[in-house]
Amino acid sequence: MKREDDQKLWDLLGEAKPPVASPFFARNVLRTIRQQPAVLRRITGWFALSRLVPAATLAMAMIVAVFVVQAPDKTELALSTDSDPVARIDPQDYDVVADLDELIASDENALWDDNSSL
């Protein structure tokens, strides 16, 4: 901004009192700088190796436990890969399956019988 652009503003700025630094300005600045690492030490103290290693170990153990618990059993995988549904049936359920087979067969025959009467 040039002085000719806004003469009133420059006149007002010329009347303003110039800033004066305190005689203890340098001491106050240095004290503030020295106090900051104490705050940083408190924050970085949480990330010290004495706390970080056990926390990371615990986190990894929990992650492994979740994967182990959620992994399917090998017996379940073996059963699910069988293509024969009769092979997956418990021996106790053979009677029920036989009855269902008879019911399905009779239902199919009844379906054809109904169509032939039309």
C-alpha cells in the first residue's frame, strides 16, 4: 500500500504510539521457551519405551486372539466341502431323511396325477 492511496490512514498511523518492549522482554521469552519442553516431556512420557512395548504386546495379543477365535475349524471346512448332502447327515437323522424322500416322491407323483386329470 502506498502512502498516496490512503492519506488519512497513514496520518492516523503516524500519530500512534510506537510499541515499547518491556525491559524484561528477553527474560520472559527465554523462560517461556524453557517451560515448553516440560510440557513436551509430559506428552512424550506416554510414548516412552517402558510403556509402549507392553501396550504394543497387549494389542498384538488381542488381535491374534480375535483372529484365532473367528477362524473356522478344520472340521467345519471339511464338512462344508462335501458335495454329498447325505454324507453330512448324522446317523440319527437317516430315518427322517428317508421319510422326507418318500414324502417328496409322493408329492411329485401327486403333482403329475393332478395335471393328467385336466
